[in-house]
Amino acid sequence: MSEVSYQTFLADTGLAGSPAYVGLASDTLPTRRKDATRKLQVRISKRQAKWLDHVEGIAGKDIDADAIVRVLIDLGSELDIDWAMTASAPALRAAVRDAVRIRQAPLHS
């Protein structure tokens, strides 16, 4: 049985009780480098570091690890997650998986 919170009952679920997924507004991820005045130190895995290094290497010159982390934190703040019900790392990962849908390019024949 899945965890249920008051947000489940109050959420706008769209047609036939299915969640509604919408695109993000153009002003949704607002934090710019000049807005960033606080330092953050995090531990990441070897796989995450490799991905971050790869993205830094192929992205534009103004995109560094700090810019990537800032936009991902902004994105996280937009997720419909009941943070009060998230009591463990596995529960956090499950809540994020449940809140996110990703776009996949169509397969070409």
C-alpha cells in the first residue's frame, strides 16, 4: 500500500483521477549566477561526478557545475512532493520518481 497524505486528496488530479502533467513556465527556473550568494558543499557519487564533468565539457562556456546544480535545485522546488512525508533517502528517491516524467526522443527506424 502506498503512502497517502492530505496533498493526495487536495491535488488537482485532472480527468478520471489521473495526475495532470504540464510543461514548466518560462520563468520557472529563475536563479541566475548573480543571485547565488550562498555556498553549498555536497557529496556525490563517482557516476554523478562523471556525468557532471561530461555536461560541463559539452555545454556552453557559461555552464559549469554550479549552474547545473542551481537549475536542478530550482527544478526540485517545483516538484509536487509531500516533503513532510519523506522520511528516508529511499522514500525521497521514490517521491521524486513519482513526481517526474521525462521526455524521450522517438526511436528512429
